[in-house]
Amino acid sequence: MTKTIAIIGYGSQGRAWVKNLADSGYNLILGLPIENNSKKTARPPRRNDMRIRLRRTAKAVAGAEIVVFAFPDHLHGRVFKKDIKPFLKPKSALVFLHGLSVHFGAVIPPKNCDVILLAPLGPGVAVRESYLKGESIHYLYGINQNYSGKAQKTIDYLAKGLKIHKKNLINTTFAEEAIGDIFGEQAVLCGGLSQLIKAGFDTLVDSGLPPDKAYLEVCFQLDLIVDLIKKHGIAGMFDRISLTAKYGSFLAGPQIIDKNVKNRMKKLLSYIKSGQFAAKLNKLDETDIKSLSTLLTKLTSPAFEKSSRKFAK
């Protein structure tokens, strides 16, 4: 099976996919979905120039059998309608790295195409680093449409080029991935965790503890605890920490993360499932994104950032 792959977008994930597939000897077209100066920043490594052609999105789609959506989710609907759908070949495979735009209807694929999910459980830098080490992070995969009857072969073809170990492919649906991913990153992994850390940091600093010491206590050791949980579960983590930490966790954990937190999480999940978050996301423009960068500074503090840089590995 030899097919030309169009990677649309050259952000973190797009770069990782382009470099990995090119290094595996696959023929690629790099499509640029936004009219700006990205042509310079998106130019692929010279050593791969023979295998990577740089095109505008419409031409990239027209010249490929597999089209990978590696550009920001909030642009999927706009770019698909204008520069992808009109140029698709029958039996093309549309590959999404996140189920959001398909599940919530921003993209409604033609019925004569395959629609595939291949979502890495990690950022682009992890996708690239694992490839270079001959390892593999986990991916969620699913088939939403199988018009050609060869959607699974396309997944296998891409997995081979990306060096994804078979044991690291986890079957799911677009709906499960979209809802689970959005909720997880908002409530726990990014939004919730960052604010839990900052609240602990601020509490210690407000009580008189130096910022560096507060950082070491509420953040610096976090990766060690996460590794224990990933390897041994929550119970296994408790088995491997001190008695003081165990007893304190038993007393304090349910007080800090109480039933009210879970109730708010349920409201957040309902909001996500309703499609309201996706609708707001899809309306974002450049002005909104610039404003967001400013607003995000309120979720941290100069003191915390200074300490994090001081102890960065």
C-alpha cells in the first residue's frame, strides 16, 4: 500500500507527523491552511525535501489519497468548507487527530470518503521524541466511515510510518474521544490541575513561606507522584509514600476535593456534551486568541513562573 498523504497544518503535531512519516520514507504534501507568512516557518527540513512538497491546502488535498487534519480545531469547519471538501477525491481518507470537529458537526464529511480518528495521547514533541527513540506513545483510534472498505488498512499504514506499536493503539469512537479529551484537559489535566497547584502555592506564600520553597512543595515533585499513579494506581501510590503523607491524604483529600467539586465537574461535562463549548471554540478569531493569551496570565503569577524557571530540569 503506497499512498500520498497530505498533512494540513504545521503546528506541533503537524511537524511531528511530517518528520516521522518522511523519515519512514512516505511521500507527503504539506498543506498550509492559513493565508499568512507560514510558508517560511512551515518549510520542512532540507534532508526531506525530495519527499515533501509544499502546497496550498486545496492543491495538497487534490493531490493526495489521505488527508490529515493537523491544524487547530477551531479552523476545521472553515478550512474544510472552502479548501478541502471541494477538492477531495472519492474514497479519500480523512484523518483527524481529535474527534471534536466531526462529533460536534463543524465538519460533515462526504459519504464517499473514509473518516478516521488517530489521536496521539501526548503533544507533538512527545510524538517526535518517541519516534526517534524507537518507542511509541499511546494513540486512540476509531473509524467513523468506511466507504472504501479499507479504513483499517489506512490506519495500519499510518501506524507503520509513525512507528506506533500495536499494543499502544486503543480503539474508541469520535464521541468518546472528543468528550473525554475536552473534559479531561479542562477539569483535570490542564485547567483543574494548574489551578490546584496555584492555589496551594498562593496559600503557602501568603502564609510567609518563600516562593521557591512553596513551589518545591506543591509542584516540583508532581511528576514523581504521577509516575507512581500511572505505574501502580492510586492505591499503589499510597502504598509507596510515607505514613505521614498517607494519613494526611486521608484527612485532607476529601476536604479539598469534595462533592461540590464533582458536582461542578458534572455541570462542565453537560456543557461540553451539549456542544456549547465546541460552538464557542469554532467562533474564535485572531483577536479572541490574542486576548486569551492575556487572560491566561491571570491563571498564574510572576512569582510562580520565576520559581518554575529556577528549578526547570
